[in-house]
Amino acid sequence: IPEQAELVWDDSVAPEVTIDFDAAHVSSNEAVSMWALGIAFFVGLYTLCSLSDVPSRSPVAKRAAVLSAQGYQYDIGAIAELEE
């Protein structure tokens, strides 16, 4: 087996190089800068979402505000009946 055998995909139709160099016109510096800008975009989006404080604007009431702890235990079948 040749040393470079793992770099060729041969499906018995047409062998081709596994590592494609389709974008030879893009330099390494340009590729790294595009990658960094993509990562920076998602970090910025995450930061924007975390700073917007979505739970404070939620129109849904918390379970504790609507149902007492004893009422919840009754609903899930943990206790047989409600005490007044």
C-alpha cells in the first residue's frame, strides 16, 4: 500500500483526491479572516441574545405563581387529596 493511499477515495468508478483544493484563488489569510469573522458573528449573536434578558419579557407565568406546591403534588398524584 502506498504511503498516500488514505488520501485517495476510490469507489471503483473514478478515483479522486480526498482533500479537494477547489478554492485555490482564496489565500490562507483571506480564509482565516473569513473564519474569524464567522466566529465573531456567532459570538456577537450569542452576546446579544444573552444581554436581551428574554425570561423577563416572557408572557407566561411561573408555575409557583399559579399553583401552590401542594396543588402541584396533588396534580402529579404524589398526595391523595388537598388539605385546606
